[in-house]
Amino acid sequence: MPEGKIQKLFGTDGIRGVAGEYPLDENTVALIGGSLVSNLARALGRLPRIVIGRDTRESGPGIEQALAQGAIGAGASVESAGVITTPGVAFITRIAPFDAGVVISASHNPYRDNGIKVFSPSGKKLADEMERKIESDIAAANDEARRAPDKASDGYEKREAEHRARYLDYLVNEVGQGLNLEGFRLGLDCANGAASAIAPKLFQELGARIDVIANTPDGRNINEGCGSLHLEGLQHLVAKNKLDLGIGFDGDADRALFVDGNGDLVDGDISLLLLAEYLKSRGQLAGNKVVATVMSNIGLELALGERSIEMVRAQVGDRYVLAELLASGAKLGGEQSGHIIFPDISLAGDGMITAIELLRAVQHSGRRLSELASQMTRFPQVLVNVRVRSKPELGELPDVKAAMDQLENELQGRGRLLVRYSGTENLLRVMIEGEDQKKIEAQANLLADCIKRTIGE
């Protein structure tokens, strides 16, 4: 990257990129570690303590080493938690406590990708202001600063087994307290990721009989045809072995999706409904409110409404869900992807906590997951992308605004229109949900044609 030019490095989930390429090359990663420590030291008035964890990608150890070198060079003491889930790092950061927890992971992405995200002791991700300061430091670094520091061992302590055991104990004896899964037969898909060494032990200790797939990571098979984005193997396992249900994690296990006993997918929307119903029955759903995102199906909104539960929509991204949870005082929020947050338990989404709480809800109901999931009717959805030459406010385009208003009237509370620009491409996305697939396809295409005539390329 050219010296002095500030480039945005942090997205909604930290820094992501191809391992070994900027900004995940050795020199830049070391700079990120040093900048993080320097900025934390200024804020704290002392040198910080940092813990680093990673998923199972082959690039993880090298990135961890470079980051630790940079952090130690700036004066921090650093501990390694080794291979551990993203929420596991958030937990260790909070409980130890450390001044920051760093996760090296690209979540559900292929193994060639990797990333860096940082948690504060509260479990929140790094503040926007701190992210901008780090980006500014990277841009200002001269050629001398861009050389990775010599490998250092002083100040770098590896306590991997200890940290992982402490996290597992927390899941079993605190989060899972009172949950006895004897008689449950569970399928687990660990995505060949960070859950591989933890999830099987967790559910065995809670009493379940388990069948496990994708729990033999080799550095390159993380998320490869498995995990929460590829549930076919788990669906086959559940059906073949007649299991009660299956749990599918992603590479860093911050999310979980489920497969019911019939082999059908139970996504984050359905999970939110079942969890909300359970919490409300116990008087634990503050304000009878659930936070979802603009991408959650209207079927969830209607099902919650039938139960006198309000659904609040946030932008896509767990940091926006968390912000709304904290602002509103709600006790449950999440995304269709299976990223669920229980702020009273953890401010970080945790696939294993999600699984524990969903199993608790299923057990409490005395019914099968497939029966519970059938309570939500998913509305058909269509998405049309329109390439545009500019991105003006839609309210300033009379023809487009009129077409959108007419469509809203036609949907009349039994459907939903979402029109938004892509953040990375010259695209306008038109999404419609409704009761009739052919009708909403025709409606979406009519609106898309209007947009093309007005601002299309």
C-alpha cells in the first residue's frame, strides 16, 4: 500500500483478506499488533495485556506470530489461547481479564482467507474510533516501520490448553447448568474449524449421545463442503442415523444452524422464534422484544406478532444487532445466518451457547424440533440486482419513489419491500417478500425496470 494513503481496513467483522497479501502480510500484521498496543496504552495509561486465539487455517500460526511480535515490540504482554472459537476468545478476554482479545479467523470463508478482529474486555468488538486510529497508523508507517520485527519469545506465553479448558468448563457448568441431555441423540458438524476440539466434549458432558462429522481439521479443509454453509452432510447424518437433531457450526463457531429430525434446515429466523417463545414463557423476554435484521423473513415478524412479541430490525451485521440490543434493553437478537446474541450471557455471538439455549427450549417444550419449527411460515422471497451509474437518495427520484409507494400499498402488511444500494458495488438490490412467488417476481421486475430507466447503466 502507498505510504501516507489511508485505506479502510476494518469492515463490520474486523479485517479480512487473503492470507499473505496486504493487509494480512507479515509486515502489516506486525504493524497492526504494534498500533493496537500503542493506542490501548494511551487509552489505559499503561501497557496492555493481550490474548490471541485462532481457528484452524494453515495461515493462522504465522499471522499469530507476526501479530504477537508487533504487540510485544510495542511493550505488551501476550498470551496465546491457540485454536479456540471466536466467542471463546471473547470469554477469556472478559474473565481473565485481558485488555484486548484478538481472534485470527475468517469465519465461514475458505481457508485461503483469514482475518483479525479484536474484542474489548466487555465482549464488544473494537470501537470504530480505535479502528480508524489503527488504519491511520498503518497509512503513516514508513518503510523502516514496515519491516516485521525480529521473532520474539519474551513476553509471549502459550497457555492454550488452560484457556480452552476454562472456556469448556464455563459452557458446561455455567451456561449449561441444569440442562441434562441424556436421551438426546445429536449430530455435530464442526466445519473442520475451531469447534472441532470443543463441541463434541461439551455435548457429551451435557449427557447427549453424539455423532460427529467435519472434526478433523488439516489447515485447508475448514468450511470445505461442511459447516453452516454446507449442511448437506449433516442432513444426511441426521436422516441416516435417525438422530433427534443436528447442529452445524461455522469455522470460528460464532454461529449455529440446526437440522431437525426430518433433515430440514432450521435457520436463525426459526431459532429466534423458538427462543423468544421459550424466554417469554419464563418471563425472561424483556419488553417482549426481539432484535433481528433487515434480511430476516417477514414470516418471523408475523409469527412473533401473533405471540405479542415486537420485532425490531437492525442493519445486517452482529455489531448492529448488539448495538440495538444494548440500546433497547432487549434480551435476544440475531441474524438469519444463525448468529444469535443473548446479552445477559455474552455480548459475543456464540454458536455453542445458541445450541445450548435452543436445546433447553426444545427440552422444555416436550416436542420435537420439527414440530416447533413448523410454527413459522416462511414467505417466498425474490432478489433482483440492478446495476446503476450513481447512488442518489431514492426519495429524490419521483418515478422510483412512486413505484415503491405503490408496491408498499399492494403488499399491505402481508409482504415486505427492501431496496438498498450495495456497499461495495454499483448495484441497487430490490428484495420483495410476499405470499405468491410469481406475483412478487413480477413486482420486483417492474420496480427494477423503473430503476433501470432512471439511474441504470
